[in-house]
Amino acid sequence: MIELDVLTAGEALVLLAAESPGALEHVDRFRRFSAGAELNVAIGLSRLGLRVGYVTRVGDDAFGRFLRAQMEREGIPLGLVATDRDRSTGFMLKSLAVDGADPLIDYYRRGAAASAMDATDLAAAGPIDARHVHVTGILPALSAGCRALAFTMVATARAQGRRVSFDPNLRPRLWPSREEMTVAINELAARSDVVLPGLSEGRLLTGKDRPEDIAAFYLDAGAGAVVVKLGAMGAFCADRSGLRAFVPGVPVRHVVDTVGAGDGFAVGVISGLLEGVDLAAAARRGNAIGARTVQFPGDSDGLPTRRELDDLAG
């Protein structure tokens, strides 16, 4: 039996971040990082001392070996990381953001190793007992097999009485249609204990405009709690006990890169809930970690260690 605090799954990517501004085709130098929403969350939770399991596949190539080394360095066990000798590792190019603007990203992931995952990737590891399971909307977008893996993870966790968090993390270009995306994402959200949509995602998925109405949509659908991310404004929390609260954001003097802020927020919420704090306090931690993340260039560079988190709280 593998005992974990958190189990997640997704596609690990190599991020090549431009070192100078401008169109990607004109950039001469890039810096290499690890990337992938679920991997970012796994790294953030591991840095806080939690036992994290991460299910993925990488290619038998230089990028795959780089990612495996990064995971090992971050304290993420490699027992759930498979190497696919027939497919390559996905990667992405990211422009250098200027004045806090969102960077431009080009993905090279079609047919990559992680897209070949399915529910057997979870079963192959043997019995797993995780206190918390985290899934995002990226995993089910990668392929039919990955969709089966996402739904299996959620169903297994619920059957075991474990908490499930779900971040829609929409990638419309990966889905055959907006309708198929909306149905699958909302079904996963309805089966989750904590749903973490961004405001624009919630508007697209529910047709509602206000964070209160987006939260009510998911609570009515079956979710146990909802935290709507409001960017610099903070977050809105709601749950079945009647909690309804806005949690203010953390001011940031200089934004370096906005990518990864939502993953940092998830790290804060998940770690807070595992430590027994209430939903609003977990969201406050999420705001603090998200604000720290946008002040660093890599997707996970700003995720704090336990000591750095204590400094944020102090």
C-alpha cells in the first residue's frame, strides 16, 4: 500500500522560457524549467513537507530525463512516473512577459507520452491510499484514456471517503468542442469536494456572471465547496454549511509572470485543508502563495518552502 497525503496526475512538460521580450520566433535564448499544472501543484505541496504522488508518463528522451531529475530533486517519488519508449516528452515555449502582461505560449504536446495514459497507469502502481486527490481539467482534455484516468481517480477517492479537489484549468484548444469540454468539466466538478474555478472559467462553464452565482451552480450540482479565484481581488468561498465569504487578495508591487498563479493558489487551499484550517483560511493561504508565484519567472519557482510560507503568514 502506497500511503500519501496527496495524489495527482497530469502531463509533465518542459518549459523553455524566453530570456528576452518579443515574438518567440525572434528569441535566441531560452531558460529551461519544468511545467504542467498538476506537476506545479505536486512540487508546491512537496516543498511544504507533504507526501505527494504524481502519475504521469514521459518519453525516453532528454526532456523526460530532465523532468524525472527535477521531480526527484523536489522530493516527488518516481514510482508513479512511467517512461514511454515510443512517444516523446511534451514541451512549451513561453514569451517573456512585460509589465505584468500575460505571456504568449506555444505548446508542442500532440501525441506526447502523457496523452497515452489511461486508468491502468493508476492500477499499475498497486493500492494507493491518499488523504486528498487533486485533478485538473487539463488531464481529461489530453485524450479519452486520460479522461478515463481522471474520472477513475475521482471515483476511487470518493469510494474511499477521501477529499477531492478539482481545478477546471480550461484548455479549450485541447477539446473537440466547447460543449464536450463543458459537459466533462462540470461533471468532474459535481463529483468533487472542492472546486476551484477562475472567474472567467466559471462564467464560461456555468453561464453565470457573479462569483456567488458560479459557486451556487456547483453547490447545486453536488460539489461540497467552491472557491472562485478572482485574481488580484482575491477569492470568493462558499460551501454547503452556508459559508459565503470574500477573501481579499494580497497586493503585489511587481508582477513578473502570471503563469502558475492558479497552481500556487491550489497549493495553498489543499495544504490548508489538510492541516485542518477552514475554507476561508485555506483561501487566504492560496492568495498569499499565488501572489508570491507571480513574482518569479518559472511556473513553480515562487512556490514556497515551509519556512517561506511561515514568513508569508507572519
